[in-house]
Amino acid sequence: MKSGWSVPGVAIALLFSAAAPASPEVDAAYPAAHALYVELHQHPELSGHEVQTAATLAQQLRALGSSTHVYGHSHVNRRVMIDGVTYINNAFGYPSESHFTARELVQVR
């Protein structure tokens, strides 16, 4: 049974949506964001051993003047302050991990 859409049609839709005009703020931030992306991907680190990646991202956060950083992609809840920046991970985890993951989100105000 056909779904009514085709892969080329989706690709064309994505192409046009990606070509939508961006805001001046996005246009201004893009070169630095792209350079960071290239830098991190040219120097990959093993999972769990991302020393230079962490240092680079911490430097970027401090340069932006951020006092709170909410992140994910971890299965353990964490709220820690390091050098004046509060790092919060809201982890839901898998059902089998409920013994060490809370099922409520930390509110950030």
C-alpha cells in the first residue's frame, strides 16, 4: 500500500524549508556555530572521554555569559554548579533505570 508521499518529494520539501530566510541573529551566529561544529567533528573523542569537547563547550557557554546550561543525552539526573555556571540534566531514562532517574523535570527560572 502506498503512503501518498515519495522520498524525492520529502527531499524537495526539506530543501525548500531549509532555504527559508533566517533572521539576522541566526545569520550573524551561523559562522561561529559552523566553525565550532567543524572543529568538534575534526577532532572526535571517545564517548565518556570528551575532555577537549567539554572544555570547548564550557568556553563557549562562558563567552555567551550563560549562568545556566540545560542539557540532555544522559540517563542520570544531575544538577551541579561549576565555576558559577549551573548545569542541569533532566534525564528520564529507560523504565528499567527508574531506580536512579527521577520522573520529574527540574524547573529552571
